Amino acid sequence: MRILVTGAFGYVGGRVAHALNEAGHTVLLGTRQDAAPPEWLPRAHVVRLHWHDRAALEESCRGIDAVVHAAGMNAQDCATDPVAALEFNGVATARLVAAAVRAGVKRVVYFSTAHVYASSLEGTITEQTCPTNLHPYATSHLAGEQAVLQAAQHGAIHGTVFRLSNAFGAPMGHGPNCWMLLVNDLCRQAVTTGELVLRTAGLQVRDFVTLEDVARAVLHVLPVGSDSPGDGLFNLGGGDARSILSMTKSVADRWKSLTGQSLPIVRPAPVGPAPAALTYSSDKLLGTGFSLSSRWSQEIDATLSLCRSVFAR
């Protein structure tokens, strides 16, 4: 298949693009900037996306079998500029879907976020859980979801939306702006400071999923008709929610296994009641025949290895 990946130089998009290429697909790397092919995919064709140009966007989709839409504003930028968040995560997604339909693209896969449900996830979360988060990051992604699902509902395209939980793993190179994410930040701390510092006691529970499984999920839904049963909307999590402290200890354990060195964990004392439990259910996706590989140690090791090559003193 010929697959256009938007946000292909980013954190999720880069890993997905690389996996698609490894699986034998022809991958086109979509970006807003003029860019040469990256070192990790030197023969790929780079497509500059003009999000406000209807004709140019349609031309970018011409001859494409599927679009994987991984471009989007992060939570911090959305909070700073809510109007831009809606314009890009919502309106630009709608423009892309419309362009893909006009160009004859068969499938669009869109990466949304688990945070559409709530700012702090707790309890059991399924696709039937009502989204209530009013943060611009959540509301703008919800608008993007609706553009994909509405087109799919009307038979214009096969659409898949992934509500992604906390993805972790090594990016393709050090370029993506991903070092504020928990696991990546911890791996960088291990290399640069020799200790792991948390801003809280680390008792909050999060669902984590490896980038390997994220890419595998895309490969799983690409064949037209593969999103049955269901309406194309899927939670994509790791099925193993754990505390931030537990994940921090996992990074410390992997560092010790790789280097023989122990890492102290520095954190404030716990205050208040323990956070609520969380089950971020991906049962709907698993019901289509998908399975998680959950190779957590390998993802942490790869991230530590990249940090050692990029950030080592």
C-alpha cells in the first residue's frame, strides 16, 4: 500500500512510519516544513502539507491508499492557544479527510487521545464512557474524531480513530519534541543527572502502551474492513495501568540491568488519599483479533540507549 503519514517526523508518527516501511509498504512522510528524508528512512519521499490549500492537500492524497494522521498540537500548546488547537486538531483534520475522500483514499487512521474522557482518568474507561474533558487538547481532538467518523458513517471512507493512552518508547532519532513525556524524561534524567526526580509522590495511575504496539495496531486496521466489529472508534492502551512511581522503578531497574548502576528516586512524601484505580479498556480493539506484545523492557532499554547516545555528558 501507498501510505501517507502526517506528523511523520514526530514522536508517534515517526515510529509508525518506520514500522509501515519495515512491513513493506510505500511510506510518504507528511510534514508542514521543507525537509529532507530522515536518516532512519533515507529513501522515503517527503510530502510538504499545505493545510490551508484545498487543492494542494487533495494533490498530496492523490494515489494514496491510506492516510495515517498523527500530526497535531500537543497539550501544552493547545492550552496556550485554544483557537489554534481547534484550527489544527479539528478543522485541519476535517480538511484532510475531505481531501482524502476527493482523492479516492480508501482509509484514514486518526490518532486522538484518551484525555477526551477526562483530565484525570479513573475507574473503568471504555468507548461508551462519555467524554467530559473541556481542555482544548481534548475538545480539539474530539472535533477531529468527529470529522473522521462522520465521513466513515456516510460511507465516504473507511475511518479508524485511536484514543491513545500514554505511549512510550524510543523516538526515531532525537528530533521529536517528546522529552517532557514521563518515561522519556526519566530516561534522560538517568543519563544526565544520575537520579530520577519526581515532582509528586508518583502515586497517580496511568495506562501505558508501547510505541511498538501502537504501530502494530495501525498495521492491524489498515486492510479495508478490518475495523469490524464496531464503528471504527477504539481505545488503544496497554492494558496494564500502573503508578508513575512503579514506572519510575521500572526505568531504574532497566538502567541497573544495562549499566550495573543504581539510580536513586527522589520524590515528595505522599499527601492525601491514594489516587483512584484505572482500567483503560482496549477490549473492543482486542475483539477484532489484535493482541498486545507489551515488550516494556525492550522499549525502555531502547530509550535509555538513545539517551546515552544523545545526552551523555
